[in-house]
Amino acid sequence: MPNIAIFITTVFLGFFAMLNPIGNTPIFLFMIGDADEKTIKRVAFRAVLVAFIIVALFSLFGHLIFRLFGITLPAFQIAGGIIVFFIGYDLLQGKNSGINYSKENVPAESYNSMAISPLGIPLLSGPGTISAAMNFVGDTNFIFTLLVIFIFAIVCGLTFLLFILSKKIANKLRPSLIMVVSRIMGLILTVIAVQMLINGVFTLIKEFPR
């Protein structure tokens, strides 16, 4: 049984790095567009809720789920990389994933869908986060598994707070600066996507029977 203090610190830092709430907040900001505060809170809450449910399920039943559907981690990494790549490409082109319109023209379903994908998955609960959760609970008992889920809930709460504050941050930025940051976020996302693809391919090669 791992030392509880070291275990808690390791899990928290690992999830914080994987979820990357500081880095993902600008991405959330540019995807949400000029939505009102109520919509922002709703989308942010649903995104982190989706991420929490997915990671909690995989923490408890991850290996069983993979075996049940015949899913491999490399396939999950490659699929997630493709999705994130197109999101980043849209940001690079100034499209903001098709979400940044006036509030009157965006149906609620679009925001609800965005909260689930790409925000909830794969941006927050991507292959890296899921595999990290499965690794954390791999050699621990059920109590430590619940502790892992609880720590992830704390990180989700921090992410939610940063997301709902993103609009206030945006109001203090000039449009030209927002455009520059948007392109930078798009570039970062495409690089993350390529890295996810590379990781998936290398993992596939490593696991491929010889």
C-alpha cells in the first residue's frame, strides 16, 4: 500500500498536468465565443462533469471496458489525436470550431454538444488522463481507488472555476490580442494532437506481436 501523502501528491499533480486547466482555459474561452455568463457556467459544468464521469468509470472499470469493446489504448490515442487536430486547425484558421457566433444565432444544442465533445472528451478526459487514472488505481485497493476519484473531482472543480472566469479575462483583452492568442492556442492544440498520434503509433508498435 503506497504512502498516503506521497500518493495524494502524485495523483493530484498528475491529474493537474493531464487536465491542464490553466492551458485549457484559453481554449475554452475561444470555443465558447460571446456566450452569456449563464451559458458559460452551463457548458463549463457539463464539460467537467463529463470528464469526471468518464475518468471515474475508467478508474473503476477501465480494463473491463477495454476488453468488452475490444478497444486498445493506441486506438484511443490515435482517435483522440485526430479529433483534437481538427479543433486546433479550425482555431488556426480563425474558425473557433464553428462555435463563435452571436448569442442569438447559436442554438443551445450546439453548446451542449461542445460541452461533451470536444471539451469533456478528448480535451479534458483524453487518452492521457484516462491512462493516468488507470495507472494510479492499478495496484491499489478500493479505498485508494475512491481517493483517486475524489482527487480528480478536486482538479475538475479547479478547472470549472477557471473556465467560468475566462469571460472576465476576455473582457480585459484587445480583439487583436485575442486573435493572436487564438492562433497560438490552435498551434498548441495541433502539436498536442500530433503528439497524441505519435504516442498512439509508438504504443501500437510496442504492443504489436512479433
